[in-house]
Amino acid sequence: MLFDWIAKMLGPAPDHPEFWRQYLSSFDGVLGKRTPIEEVCFVVFDTEATGLDVKKDRILSIGAVKVRNWQISLSACLDCYVKQSYQPVGETIAVHGILPGARSPGDMEEIEAVQHFVKYCHASVLVGHHVAFDISMINQALKGLIGQKLVNKRLDTAALAARVAEKKGYEVPGTLGLDALCKKYDIPMSDRHTAAGDAFITAVLFMKLLARLKKRGVNTLGELMRGPSF
Amino acid sequence: MENTIPRRIYDFLKEFPPFNLLGREVLMRISENILVQYRQPDEVIFRQGDAPGTHIYIVREGAVHLLREINGESLMVEQCDEGDVFGIRPLLASDNYALTAKVVEESLVYAINVEGFREVLENNPRVAFYLASTFAAGIGEKYRKEGKPMLFLEQDKMVDANFPLVEIQSLEKSKDPVTCLPDTLIRQAAAVMSNHEVGSIIVVDEERRPVGIVTDKDLRSKVATGAVSLEKPITAIMSSPVITVGPSITVADVQIEMVKNRINHLCITEDGTPGSRVIGVLSEHDLMVVQGNNPALLIREVRRCKNGGELRNIRERAEELLKKYIYQEVAIAFISTVMSEVNDELITQAIRLCQAEMDEEGHQRPSAGFCWLALGSEGRQEQLLRTDQDNALIFEDVPEEDYDPTKGYYLKLAEKVTRVLHEIGYEYCPGEMMASNPSWCLSLEEWKKQFSKWIFEPSPKAVMYCTIFFDYRPIYGLKELSGQLTEHIFEIIGGQAIFLGFLAKDAMQNPPPLTFFRNFVVESSGEHKDEFDIKARAMMPLADSARVLILDAKVGKINNTFRRFEKLAELEPKNKELYELAADAYEILMRYRALQGLKNKDSGRYFNPSELSKMERVNLRNCFQPIKELQSLLSTRYQLAYLR
């Protein structure tokens, strides 16, 4: 804790690459607890990876959209595919239908994709479905590159859905998957299991959940972040 | 970077008008720049009187109401559901929003920037015209002028529709043309031709490229005369080189080639040159078959028909022609002219045949002549598909002692004619509005009295008759009788404002529905119904309004509803725009009814909104506005409030 505080006082370490310095400085005074949710920029994103093991597996693609003031601008979305050399484990191929190199050849290295993402989201609030995993994947890559982690605020749509349902996540097993929620909230599920497709679906879900929370008096970022997470 | 999300938007948009009229690349570019907006119930997207915004909108899911606010009250004008475009005013006009858009269900809305889209309009007149035509009177005049009313049939239907006129039909027939190699003997070739029952054989090389052609005419003139031996190779009598054409050739092209080369067979090859493989043969006979459905030819053939069955056959061929015209979006003025020419000729021939039959049966033709009148839709020259027959007969005034035999003769004739018309496929009129009914087979004097009675003593029943009888049109016989009747009517109608009031009231009986929403017809009361009666709810109100107005203007001889509106536009410049919209609306409705009728093999009158594509719903819905405005014009002009 103390160390973090000192680090902050000293500013970004000079040996950080440019993109990371810009990333860190983007956090200066943008968001506060009282910021109305309409003014908050949310980056809703999803990653597809070769597997579920954060240590071994690699990112295949990152998709992200920005939600701000109940609106997604398609001219500003992120849709990156990574060149693959790592041989994936069979089970993930079954889920995502992605064969590295087969579905989309990818035109960048994993770390390039992650840098694109970092530049894209800057200080935004990160939103995803079971977002912890996606953030870990990104962090793993960042760790290898510069020994750093994302510091953004984050929201999990599964947790928000449980909050809207006024239940704890463990009380409603099976109902918080993205498929189940899409069904519940009438969201068409085309392009499932592409990072960008899932990011878009999650963004629509996020807006619908946010609208329900707003009805219950959630008007500021502080009120939004206060909810339980898991 | 990939395009996963815009592609999803693209996939949605391409299903809905007007985006389905755009090319892939253009639509993809639009999709890449779209804003996806989440809208909550009761949210107002724009308000009546607001300055024009920067975007137009498409409902992705949910529902948005368009409201007109008058004296603090909100009147619902439109319900938009999935795929509906709204808020296009900033695109076409620079004035403020005329309506308020209010969200009624949780909605996702796609917003497209006006600036970028305006450029798209410049390059895609069909889209511009579509948007302008979906827009109520007064706006987008610039675009509206550019085209005729259209159904904007989807592309796949247009392709289907290319069937009869062009090559396809004849190519089918001549698939697998009969061919032989150059060393085949004449005797063998002749045997092949007779086995296949064909009039020609193409001589081809090993690669199946055409070398020459031999027709039965060659066999007759060169072999049968003994000039050439049957044992010679076929090359001895073949014509060479062969005139070749490509597979996509029009009838006109074929005709030109045949006339130019003085030949009656053309060879179809893969690329149209003699250097590629033979894929078919076209003979002059094939051409005649294809051309069989040309209106002039049909009309000529009618005169050769000897009974109802033959006449029916012609009418069915005319329907094929109709189908082609409808699918190719030929102007309705042309279609209705052609179809009523055919109808008139069929009726005329039916009368001629029946008169001849009467002669044969020994009935003396009366000295008083007659005129056969078509009523209702045929009277208005609007009968595209066969519906009920409505007709009447006028005969010349006769001395009292001759009345009974004269009327007796014409009733008998009318009975025969209506029977033949029935055979052709025009159903008997359930209301007995036929010349075979003694009440509608009258002398000129009686007709004048009848119309006077209707006009001076209007009653709901009289008005009902008037709506049918006033659209009379002479088809056969002494047309001056019909002219005299018309003169009489205009003479007496002068001071009879009350009668016109009755007619106007009748024209307002059936207000159009408000709109279509999802699979329902939405009434102005908010009620939802699942069946739409295009005749009663949209066409008749227009036809009835046109009739009152044209009678009031004392213009005879124009029976066609859209022509009546065109005439009215000329006569009343201040209502020109409304009348033009009404004419367009009527044309769209006629087209749509014919289309439904051809599709469902019925009169096309009733259908369920779920049968309609988005484009079709929008097209139909747009016809409702001029109907409403016309009805309110009638209400003011004839002060209908007093008559109620």
C-alpha cells in the first residue's frame, strides 16, 4: 500500500514504454464517485484464448466497444486477431470453433493486440462477462512485456445481472451465463464466440442491466461500483 | 482489425427497406459508422418542432411511437417496430420535426449520420425516391418527381419475373438441340429429325461447334425433289455458316437477326459465336409462341374465338402478361389500358357470339339498338384480375307496343352474354348488378328516370347503386346512348348539393387503418386486427372520393380513378399535391392487389399483414395518409357533419 502510494507520488517510472505512460496519465482526475453514469466511458470487451489456463494459454483475439451515454459508436470498436504459433488444447477449439490460423489468420503479435487494447481503453471502466478472466489474460501478457497490470475500475456483467435479480450469484446457478442472460433479455446471439461479437452482445446486455439499476436509483459511478462483485 | 460488429449490423439492415436497395459496399460503410443506442420507455428521441437533428433512426428492437401534438394532446400517427426507419426529415427537408418520436418499449435504435447518408442518396435515386415516397405530402418534392409509384419489389422477385418475354422460355424448349456430325448421311439425319420430331438439325464438329444447319425445308426442296441423293453426307445440303447468338438474347434481337439474314432458325451457342459449343436452337415458331402473349396479338385472336372456353383461354394468357407487367413494374396506366382493352374485346366478342346464336335460334333483332355498359371496376378500367361482373344494358326508346318484345330480346341476349362471361371466369355478381336483371336492362328514358330518382331522392341504397352505376362505360353497341345518359345526369346534378353530400358521406364510411404493427392492422382506435381488406379499406375510399369530386366538377368520360385524380389536380391547383398523392396511392394499391391476387390465385382482396414484407407494409401504409386527407377534404367541402 505504502509502496503504491510512493510510486504514485513519484509518477510513472521513466523506463516505462510510451504507451504505458500515456495509459497511466489518462487516469488523472477523469472519474469520480459522483460522476453520473452517462458521463462514464465503459469499455465492454471480451477475449478469446487458446484455453482457460492464464499461465499457459495465449490470447487469440480481443474485441471491445465503448459505451457512453447509452450509446455504442461502431466507428470506434476494437477487433484484433493474434498470429498464432502456440498449439492450443483441444477443448477450447470445441467451444470457440477457432483454430489458430484457420478462422482468422491474425495480423499481429499478442503483445501488439494487448497494446492496442491498452491504448483503446485508457482510463475507461472495463466491463465484461466474467471479466476477471479476460483481465487476467491481458495482465499476463503485460507482465511478460513490462511487468505491469491494468489498474482500471472493472464491472462484471454476471455480477450486475445477479444484482438486478436481487440475488447472490451462488443463489442462481446456471442463470448468469451469457447465453442464459441473452435469452432473458431478448438479445440476438449471432457471432457468439468471436471476441468482438461477444463484446457487442455483452455491451447491449450491460446497457439493459444499467437501465434497470438506474431505475433503482443507481445514478453515479460510485453507486454503480458499490454493488457486490464476485 | 476485423469488422465483426459492423457486419452484424449490415446483416440486419440489408433485410429492410431502403437499405436492401443499396449495394454491399455502400451498406457496409454505413454499418461501420452507425451508433447503436439504447432507449428507455417514455424517452423522447426528438420532439415536434425541434430543429432537425444529425441522425436518422432505425428500430433494431422494441417500439417507438410517432406522435402529432395538437393543443396539448398527442395523436399517434405511427407505430414503428423492428426495421422501421423514422426521423428522416433532416435528410429531405431543412425544417423542424413535424412529429414527436417517443419510445414505448425498451428499444435498441440504430442512428445513421445524415451527412454521410445524404451522399448515398445522391448516388442511389431509388433509395431517395423510396424515402421521399414514405414521407407524407409536401416534403422531398425534389425526389418525388423522379419516379413513378413503385412497389420496390425485392431483387429476387425481379429475377423471377423475367420469365416470359425473354429467351428463357424458348431456350427450355430447345434444350439439347438435335445435332449430327458432318459425315452423317442425309438418310440418317432425316431419320434422327423425324424421331425427335424436330424441324431442324445442327451439323457440329467433334467439339460440338456449329458447322451448318439443315431444316425440313432443305429436305423438301433438295432431297424430296431428287436433286440430292439420300446417301450423300449431310454437308451436301446444309446451310453454312450458321447464324449464332448468345444465350441472353431478347425477342427483339432474334427478330432482327432472322429478318436481316432471311432465315428462320438461329443457333444459340455458349458465347454467341460459331466458335463455341451449341446449346440450343431458336426457330421462328418458338418466337411466335413466346410472342403469343403480346396484347395486340391477343386482341386479334379474341375475334377468332368461337366459344366461352376459347375466350377464357385468351383471358388466362392475358393474366400471364399481367404478371410480367406487374413484376417488371410497368406503369399502371399502361397495364390497366392493356387489360381493359383485352376485357372489352372479350366482352364484345361474347356479345357478338350471343347475337349470332340468337339469330340462329330465330330471334328477330329488334329495330331499337342497344349499348352494353361495363360498371364498377371494369367500368373504371381498373379490372386487372377477374372479379365479379357488373354490367347493364341501355336500349333505344321504343313505342309502347314494341317495349315488351324489345326488352324481352335484350334480356335474353344479356342472359346469354353473362353466361359466357361466367365461362370466361368473371363470376356472376352476387348483387345481381347485371344486364340480365330486368331492373338493369332498360330503355334510355327509363335509365334517365332511374338516375333522376337516385339523385333527387338519395337514400343509402340509392347511393350504393350510384357508386357502381356512375362508373359506367360503353363497351359495345350505340355508344351515343351512354353519352346521352351522361348529359342528362350532369344536367340534373347541378343544384343537387345534397346528393353529392350523400356520395361524399359514403366515401368516408371507411377510414383507412392507422398502420401495420408487427403482424397486425392497427385501427385508429388502437384496436389490432389480423386481416386487411385492401378493397374496402383503401381502394374504395379513394375511388369513391374521386367519383364525387369528378361528378361535382362535371367531367364525364374519365372513369379511371387515378386519371380522375390527375384531372382534379389540373382543375384544382390548390389541392394538386394531395390529388397527385392520391393517384400514386391508388396505383400502388392496384399493383399490390394484383400481386397478391396472382400470388394467392384469388382476387387479392384480403390478406394478413404477416404475409407482407417490410417494404410492402411501408408501401401500403404510405397510401393511408392521402386517403385520410381526402376524407377530411370531403368532410369540409360537403359539410358532412350536418348529414350525420
